[in-house]
Amino acid sequence: MPIDHYTRLSVHFGERYQQIAILALGELALTATLTFSRAAYTPARVAAFLTALVTALLFWQIYVLQSNKLVDRSAHRRPRESVELAPYVYACLVTGVIATSGGVDLVLHDPHGTTPVSWVVLIAGGPVLFVLGRMSSEYVLLGQLPPTRLAWLALLLAATPLLTTLAPVLVMIVSAGVLAGLTITDVRRLRRGASAN
């Protein structure tokens, strides 16, 4: 395919995939809201609901971070790689959001007790998959693989045996805390890079 076709396709696909990401993140917030509205109000459910909304916001922040650079690189400098990579990246992003949404649904129904491994896979694995999807596009298009992101993900994965001993609502809070830490270190890293330039 001629290179100018890739350039046009990368812009078109980029817009469509962004819409898919927005819909997926909206689904996470909507699922949490609908499930919470049908359940009995308890402090644990309120905490789980608020954590779900914070998680959706953190996903959005991770998604939009450096989006202007990614759009520029995909449309003008590396359109072929962008078109070929996009389906895999967004499959990871959307699957991560859907897994997280499933975990939120489970936690809102039963926020107490210990957390089965299958629940941990959804609650903590969803954010890991989402971040890995975003990191893959940044690595291919921008040549960036921030060690701080890898460290946060490794921390969450290493904590998995401990997470099974916690209540589901606490597993959600820990996962959201890792996303918050990752986001804060990302913002600081980009600010240091901007001030250095």
C-alpha cells in the first residue's frame, strides 16, 4: 500500500479507535453506577463505587497523556506502524477496561470477605492490561518504555498473593492506588523532560 494511504488511514483509524476507548471508559463508569444504584448502600459499596469512578478517571489520564505526540507520530512520521499496531493496542485497552468493569461489578455485589484469585485477575489484571496496551503504542511510536511504569506494574503483580487475602474492596483500592502512583510519576517525568528542553 502506498505510504500516503497509510497517512490517511492512520488519522481516520486514530479517530475511530479514540471513540472506542471513550465508549469503553464510559461503560466502566456506567456499569459501576447502575450496579451501585441497585445494591444496598453500605460504606464498603460506597468506597468501591468511588474507587471505580477514580479508576475510570485514571484510565482516561493514562490514555490522554502524550496523546498529541502519539497522534503526530502516527499521522506524520510512522503511519504504517500506527495502522498495523492500533488493533492490538486497542484490543488490550478495551479488554483491560472490560475486565476492570467485570471486577467492579463483582465487588459491588460482594465487597467483603477474601478475594478469589479469579476476582484478582479481573480487578488488578484489567488495569495491568490497559497500561501494557498504552505502553506498547508509546514504545513503538515514541521509543519510550518508562521504568517507573514497569516498576508500578511489577509491584501490583508481586502483590497478587497478598491481594487474595484482602477484601475485594481493598483490592480495588490497591489497584487504583497503583494507577494513581503510575500517573503521578508519569506527569513528573514529563514535566522534568519539558523543563530540561
